[in-house]
Amino acid sequence: LIQGLVAQSSCLALVLIFILIFNFLCPSFEGPAGKAELTREQGLQYYRTMQTIRRMELRADQLYKQKIIRGFCHLYDGQEACAVGIESAINPSDHLITAYRSHGYTYTRGVSVKEILAELTGRKGGVAKGKGGSMHMYAPHFYGGNGIVGAQIPLGAGIALACQYQGNNQVCVTLYGDGAANQGQLFESFNMAALWKLPCIFICENNRYGMGTSVERASASTDYYMRGDFIPGIRVDGMDVLCVREATKFAADHCRAGKGPIVMELQTYRYHGHSMSDPGVSYRTREEIQEVRSKSDPISLLKERMLSSNMASAEEFKVIDVEIRKEVEEAAQFATSDPEPPLEELCNHIFYNEAPIEVRGTNPWSKLKSVS
């Protein structure tokens, strides 16, 4: 009995020593708020924005199948709570950069549905004048849309460095997927951001599949929020717009306080395949997709929450749905009737604010000009 007590005392002493060392090396890290407040106006706005993104993406799906949209097209339906939750927690003057699944963020950053769909169809009225396509849309303080997997991560760290250098109290939200989370440039960016205490929120949108590969088959560790090692991390329910909002508020406050970068993992789900060329059911079952739709759909979760709390009526949601369908349909009509950019505009906007320059074409007698 005495030996047992001595052994227990020794173990307890070791545990206490470990706790003291841990607290010394890792100061207390408070997390996001455990409760969230939602006003009626906020709820209806979040619903409208998420539903608009959903309808816009479903219309893009139809236009692609009609061969009106060509090339790469990565749809965002299922992940709407991520974009809307993040946007509701930062300022319009803050910065955001993402990968190629960018339509939702293009909309939340202020670009109209009409300009987005027209860009997808390659028309002159598109946000990038029909020359960017699905992966290359831009807006003030929004840097795309990047077609190379993971390439936007060091760019986001660079934008955060500019914020720090200019002392403007702004942050940069740098988004990437679980498929990019194993890339070397991610860890190089983490290292520099931590060394320089950059105001960068690194966000992994973990939708469980990188192209056609599940995260369990691609990553030895699927705890993406812990990948920062020396950077604090948070795992968030990416299907709940309020969870995303509160976590992003906390992360932004952390960065603005000069504490350096932070990592967030949003656990979410995409309903479509990786891109339109991927049916999305060869590596997962239709039943799995349907289960997520029925139990965790971000739009349905918010709607049911508001209905059960008597914050809005079913009729109000129907009115919003009708308005959104009309807006998206009118945008689709514009995207299919607007003219394509003329050949003489092909090389415009190579440089920003420069004098016109001659651009060599594919042969010596092809003379083109670039105007900023």
C-alpha cells in the first residue's frame, strides 16, 4: 500500500511538472466565443447570400452541361457557410485570396452574379472582361482565384506582410483546400509568417476530398488545424455559418492584436465533384452525399434555426427564393447574350497603368497592342 501511494505521488508530481512546463512554453490560448448572437436582419442576409451562391452555382452547372461554359469549372455548392461566415467577420478593407473554387468568394467580395456568370461564359461584361474564366476573377482586396494548387498561400503571406509594413490594421485571409495542405510552400509560408508575426489567417477548407482522393488516403494526419505546429489552430464546423463567423472574428482579433498568424480548419463538404469533369461518385457514394445534404446542409441549418426561433416565416424565405431565382436567371440571360471580347482586346491589361505596348502574336505579322 505504501509503495502504491509513493508511486501515485511520483506520477502526480510528474504530471504537475509537465503542466507547469507546458504552461510556461505554451501560454494560455483562449478560443472563440462559445455562444453567438444572431439578429433577424443578419439571419435573412446570410440566408440570401448563401442561397444566391447556391443558385448561381447550380445555374453554372447547367450552362456547363450545355457547353456554354468551357474549360475548368469548380463549383462551391455545399460550402457556402464558409464564404458567408468569413465575410461577415472581417471588414471590406481586409484582404482575401483563395484557390480555384472561387465563385462564392467573388460574390461575397462584391462582384454581381451577372459579372460572375458572364466571366464563366467568356463574355465582355464579365468581371475580368471575359479573359479570366472560372479561376481568375478579382475585385478590390480580392486576389482571386488561383489555378495552381497551393500557389496562393505564399501570396497571402505576402499580402499580410504588406498590411504589416503599411501599418493599416488590416488582415489577409488566405484560403486553401485539404489537397494543398501537404505542400511544401504551405510550411514555408507558415514559418515566415510566424517569424514575422504577420496578420494572416490561414484557412484550410477541408471538404474531405482532394480531387478524387479522400483525406485519409492522402494525409498521414488529418488534423489540418494543427499543421501550424508553432502557430495556434482552431477546428471549426464549416457547415454552420455562425460557427465560422465567430471563429473568424476571434482569428481576426488575434491577428490585429499583433499576435501573429493563426490557422483555421473548416470542416465542410462539396456536393459537386472536384470540377465539372468529375462526376463525384466514383470515390464516394450517392448515399454519403445525400446524408450530408439531409443532415448538415448549411442553408437548411440556418433556415430551420430561424424558423424554430420564430425569427422569420416560411413565406419570407419563399419570397427571397423567388427573388434570387429571378436575379440568377436574368444574369444567365446576360451571360449568354453579351458579346465575346473582340480580338483587338486580347492583350489588354497585361500591365497596370502603363503606356500602350506592342505585343508579338503567334507569327511575325501578327501585331497586337496592350492597353492598361
